[in-house]
Amino acid sequence: MIDAAINHIASNVNKHLMRTFDHSEDIVVVSNILEQDGSVSANVANKIILSLVNVEKDSVAYKQPVAVAAAGLRAVNSSHPMHFNLYLMVASYFGGNNYQEGLKHISSTISYFQGQPVFDHHNSPGLDRSIDKLILEIENLSLGDLSSLWSILSGKYLPSVLYKVRMVSYDSNVVSGQSPVISRTQTKLTS
């Protein structure tokens, strides 16, 4: 589900940037900036890179699970869905004479998310059915936190913005048990 969420976001940003800058090829890639051996990842030059930098469990319950009656006799119980926040780094990997183009691309990406901070099935019909909605919020980092993050990612700063992507939920749909359904209450009075 994480891959579906990030790929959906990347696809939408890519379409926006291709229209805005009249590109004939994809300009957005989902990738690490560096490979594990320290070399630059393939196909990231002159691209906007989306990288997952953290997954965080969200303790706020957005949906409460319900017991579903099966044939009116028993209710099916399942585990509670888990909600996650994804931290998505959007970086501009344009160097040399293309640096200014990179700044234009990241500015346009920020503008796009400012205009469409929520992806749901109404405004984004290609959203995976297992995802209810995605909400993007800019995460402000102090210079110290930013330095630490870039030390982890590549050691070299790129023009970038960090987004928190909320509402990624995992629901295993595994039945954990059944319980009787109470359809009416009876009160017995004794004297």
C-alpha cells in the first residue's frame, strides 16, 4: 500500500510538471538519491525525486472498526486497522546549468500540492481502492534536523521539501472471531 500511495502521488505530480513545462518524458521518479554503495541512483539526473524517509504509526483513530452481522446470528470481529503517516522527501536533482530549472520544478511541485493537498476517490479516480484518502502537509524542519536528514540521505543537500502524507491505513481484514448478535433486549421483572 505504501508503494501505491507514493506512486499515485508521483504520477499526479509528473502529469502536472509535464503539462506545465511541456516535457515529453517523465520528470518525476520514485527513488533513493544514492544507492547503498554511495553511487548516484540511475535516472535521477534532472528529475524531481520522491523518496520515502520515514513511516510513522498514527495513534489517532480515524475509523472505528465495526462488527458485521453475518446471517443475522453472529457478528464477525476483526483487528483494528492501523494508520500510518509517510514522510516523503521531494527533492530537485538538477545540477550545473540546470539548477534554475530545478528550482522552477520544485516550486511548481509545491504549488501543485498547495492547490491539491488531498487525494481521494472524488478528485483522483486512479487512487488505489485500498486507500481512502491521502492528505499532504509540509513538515517544517529546523536547520539541525534538515542537516541530520540530508546526512542520512546523501550527505549533500538538494533543494527539497518534506511532506507528511497522512491516512495510509492497513487493514488485514483477518477475522479474529465471532460473537452473538443481540437483536432485542428482554427484561424480566420478578416480585
